[in-house]
Amino acid sequence: MKGRRPSLSSPAFGLLLVLVVVLGMGEVIKMGGAAPSAAQCHEERALAVTACMPVVFGKLPTPQCCERARVSHTECICPVITPKVAATIHDINRAVRLIEGCGRRVPRHFKCGSITTP
């Protein structure tokens, strides 16, 4: 899978989105007060998938993955967490543990799309 990004409907993409959302939810960055464009959101999701791919294969988040999580907008990520994508996330607690390993506090009961943190 080296050099390839997972498809938008793959379990890998779902896990990466959840990781990015929960990592980044403490610091939503607004771009000049305006919501990001559809093109900016698409690019943010693509960058997050690339930076956080090792997580899918059991690795810890890299500094690049944690950084990407901090600068990603939840309004770009949450709308694509559909019930179908959420169903691919088998262990939200693993995602929470990884996030806390990055030094981020995870709010309880945070809702993003079809996922709510424990």
C-alpha cells in the first residue's frame, strides 16, 4: 500500500478520519473566521490520510500526524463520518488511547458525524 491512499470508503480512511477528528477537536482553527472551502476540506482530508497512514498498520501517530490533527478543521472531517464509515471503526477506545499518547485530552461524549467518543 506504499504510495497509495486508501479510498474514501475504506476502513483505513475511516480510522484516519476518526484519529484526526478526535486529535484535532480541541483546537479547531478558523481561517480568517470563514469556513474552509470544499477544495480546502478535500486537501485537508488527503493530507491527514497521508500523514497518519502508519496508524492503520498498528504504528503510533507520528509527529506529522499529530500536527495534521491539530490544524485540521472538524467541519471538514465530521460531515464525512457517515454511519457506513463509523461502522468501519472497530475500536474507538484505541483511537482515544492513541490521541492521549499525542498529549491531547479527549473530551467525553464528543459527537462528530456518526461517532461519539466514550
